[in-house]
Amino acid sequence: MDITVAIDCMGGDHGPHVTVPSAIDYLRHDPEANIILVGIPDAIEAELQAAKFKSSTRIRIHPASEVVGMDESPALALRNKKDSSMRVSINLVKTGEAQACISAGNTGALLATSRFVLKTIPGIDRPALAVILPTIAGHTYVLDLGANVNCTAEHLLQFGVMGASLVASVENKNAPSVGLLNIGEEDIKGNEVVKKASDLLRGSGLNFYGNVEGNDIYKGTTDVVVCDGFVGNVTLKTSEGLAQMLATYLREEFKRNLLTRLAGVFAMPVINAFKRRVDHRQYNGASFLGLKGIVIKSHGSADVFAFKSAIKRAADEVRGGMLRRISERVSDLSK
Amino acid sequence: MDITVAIDCMGGDHGPHVTVPSAIDYLRHDPEANIILVGIPDAIEAELQAAKFKSSTRIRIHPASEVVGMDESPALALRNKKDSSMRVSINLVKTGEAQACISAGNTGALLATSRFVLKTIPGIDRPALAVILPTIAGHTYVLDLGANVNCTAEHLLQFGVMGASLVASVENKNAPSVGLLNIGEEDIKGNEVVKKASDLLRGSGLNFYGNVEGNDIYKGTTDVVVCDGFVGNVTLKTSEGLAQMLATYLREEFKRNLLTRLAGVFAMPVINAFKRRVDHRQYNGASFLGLKGIVIKSHGSADVFAFKSAIKRAADEVRGGMLRRISERVSDLSK
């Protein structure tokens, strides 16, 4: 299926130096994709030349004169930078020239701008950020990751609908299982919002599994895990911190002395296979769900490989008909 | 310093089979500790005999005729089981015969019963569960871990006071740093409760570091991390799940084929050193803080080694004068 995605080339820690080679590389692996490179033409051209890219009908530059800074206030970016590479990319989705856009830029500005430009799907109060995480047996989708704090039960229900639609569209699963993140102690069954959300999800027509606990995320108990943005953000960041600590420990143990270094040489192929398996770059790309358009947020520090994962995520969502699926499921809710 | 601790011998998945040998073993390493073994005398005696324990003035049995089941309703346990090993252990703290008690039993029942029997320290509205977690450079204390959902800003402030008192007493740090768990995006600076708690902590006289994010826990950015029980519980359980997943992956990679198995043999001493370092058993024992007595909750599945860590935690809190420190800091707040 022929698709077109817009890339905010100026966003992220590395800008066009990562986004442009990544786009070129992506096209090699997806013969039915077209890409619009959005940003300052000179900067983009320079990277195309550096990559020795020959002109192609599948890639074109769309100029944007401004760049949103990584630390810029989202409100100011929204108000003042109408010709930023980020905003122009989102505009291309709105006009239908692209079916999705990807940015590694300022998260807050991306959320605010895409919500302002694209608007939410009827029936969705608040868009949410979803990420994919590895599990023992595969992977799972978790939302919200920080776009919303202070969620109501109705918001959590909508996250369930959006998460299920996302998995249905990119994983080809008809009725993905949805879990509600809660705490396990029998005496303290979670707060009022979660209790009410549980009732709503149970009556929603979704394949609701019930409550899940933190450890169920990486067990892969359900296809989708729903939580409010505060909990989701803390959970994700904690996981990053723990993984870094364990990696540091393992490295230190292998570097302890000559003997352990030698063991490290023998174990290298295994450790490298392990590293490839847990490489978070393959999971790069958070989906901003609930808008009338597909928006993918790449990690700011993404390299060429990681950014390509984010482009692929956008392409999968377009081809899986995600927007239609969300709309359908939301309208099912009100029946 | 001579101390006496009461052990609920019947609690946990393994009961006296773990708690009794663990107590005997602990006494060997702490010549100034006395232990009261609480539970069904026959069951305790049998384990003492199995361990070939010779009678000692430092250990005695205190009978209790009932046992709280792991899945029993905390409310029913509180109402009906007045002679349970758990409740009798807590009573010994109340009467002053013991300075602390340890139980691996039903968490909800332990929280409810110890709160009912011991009452809270004036100025503390809600007791909280604190755990110790490893960090890149050492360890950190996190609370609350699930005793409280729906916390107010004042509760979070009190958690900060209790956490700082705990670290001051067991780590010999005069002004432990306290971080407030929050989410990082500049545009979405957390919910109203956390914002207000931040103001309260800033004016509290504690060594308040400011907001921290999930990854700061395992970085060890602060000595204490404060959060509400819902977030804390999810964070802890998620960490357990991630650690299990990574361990599974690593094991699978080493078992992939003959060559990787051989590498595993070479790497074994390093992997074992790594395992010892991340062994969660050394961190067993959550402190139930804010009561007029010291109560330690051991993991239900604790083995002899893990349960000993919990006994040590109790002894450290007694010797560090934790209760006095909490009272002093709370009364400082109201000045």
C-alpha cells in the first residue's frame, strides 16, 4: 500500500544528521513508501549530498523556516512558530498530503501543536501517548505515558479503546486483551478512579482482562496496559533506570580483573545477542493517539536505526487503518 | 546495644520452617540481640530441634494459638483472630517486651492490625511502607509502597519526614536528601497534589532535593524518594517484572547452543557475582513507618537468608532510635 509520511527533519538532538539518512535508509526497505522531508532546505540538502542520495520521486523536501528548540515552552512554540518544521509536518497530515508525521523534537510542543492542528477524534477527550515494550514472550503496548495526569475513569476507558485499536491495526489481532494497571494487595484495591475505570472497561465490549500489576507489563499478560500518564511516565522512566543500573553492574563485573575480562571475551557473542534483544532502539516511537491524524514521537536522542523504527511505526499505523479503527470502536461505545 | 525483637513465626509461605532457622542464624551474627519466637509452640519446637538448637537465654517461645492466612481478609483477621501469631507479636511491641516485630504474613492484615494496636505517632496521619532499593552507587529508600492510595500533599510531606528519619537512623546520615517522584516533561509538571507537596517539602526543613523522575530511583539521586502508594507499588512491581524478564533473556541466550553454553561456563563466576549483587533477598524487609512501634514486613516467599535481612532491618531501626527521630522531626514541622 502506497503511503506518504512527513518527517520533521530538524527535531531531536541530532536534527537532519540523523533524520535524513534514516529516511533514505527506510525507503530502501519499504518500496511503497514516500517521504516528505520537512525543514530548512539547505540543511536537508547537505545531508542528502553527504549520503550520496540520487534524486527520487519518492522523496521530496518541503521547506520550513523555523525550528522548535528542545527546551522551548510548548505554548510559545504553538503561538509563535507557525513555520516550524514540526508544525509544517503536522499541517501536511491535516491537508492530507501525508498520512502521518514523525518528530524527534520537543515532546510538549509536539503534543500541543498536533492537538491544536489536528483536533481529537469525536468521542476522545484526551489524546494519549502509547509505547511498545518488550515482554518475556513478545511485546505489549502501554498508555498513557505522560500526556495526561489527573485522568478520570472515562479517560482510562478511552485509552483502552485507543490501545486496542492500535494493536488491532499494527499486530493484526482482532480482539487484543486490555489490562488496567492497578495494585495487587487485596485490601487496597486501588483508588476510586481505577475502580470505576474497571467497571467501564468491563462493560465496553473490549476484550478486558481485568486488573494487572506492574510485573504483568514485562510478563506480557495482556496486549495493552492502560494507566494514567503520571503512573505510566514514572513506570517507563523507572524501567530505563533499572536497565541502566543492571547494565552498569554487568559491565563492572566483567571488568573486575584479568580473569573476568577473559570470561568477557568468551561471553561476548552471548552478551551481544542479549544486548540486541533488549535494544530499546527497536521500540523507538511513541504513538500519539486520539487525533484526526497519525503522529509519532521519536526519542530525542534517537540515532539512525532508532529513528527508522519510528518511521516504520508510522507506516504500520497508516497501513493498519488505525484512525478508522479508533473511530469505529469509539462509536461502538456510545451504542 | 541489647535489643529484643518479636518474630511472627507462623507468617509467610514457609512459616516456622524459614522463620525459626533464620532467627537462630541471626543471633549468631548479632550477640546483643534477643528474640521472641511467637506462634504455635509445637511447630516452633520442632524447628528448633531440627536445627539442633541448644536452649539459650537469648531466645524464647511465646505461644499464640491462631494463624492469619495469607489470603484472609485483613478486616476479619483484625476482628476475629486476637490470638494470632501476628497480633501477639505486635502486642509484645506495644507492651514493651519487644522493641520491634517482624512478620512475613498477610500484608493487609499486618498493616491493619499493627495500626490498630500500636496507633500512629502524633502528627502522622497515615503510616507508610518503605523499601530499600539498590542504585548504581549504593541504595535508596522509597515510600510509600502501597499502604496508601489517594494521598494528599500533607501525606507526602509526612512520608518525607518518615523516610528521612529512617535513613538518619539506619544509615547514620544527618540530613538525608529527599526527592519527590514526579514526571519530567516541562509542560506537564505533575498533578496538583505533587505540586503542592513540592511546596510543603521545600518549606519543611528537610534536605529537599526537589522533583526526581523514575530513573533517578536507580541512579540513586537522593537518599529518599517519596511517592503515593499507588505509584510506588506499580513502580516496585514493574521493576520486579523487568528484572525477571532480563534474567530470562540472559539465561536463554546462554542456553542457545553448545557454544553459548560453553561461554556460560567461562562466564559463570562473573554471572554469579552479578547475581549476588542484584540479589533482592538482601533488601528484604519493608518498614511500616509512622506507628508507635517498629514493624517490619518480610516478603511472604522469603527464605532463611532473606528473612534474616528483615530481622537485621528491625534491629537497625531500634538501635538507630528511629521512633524518636520521627517524633522529633514531626514536631519540628509544627514549629
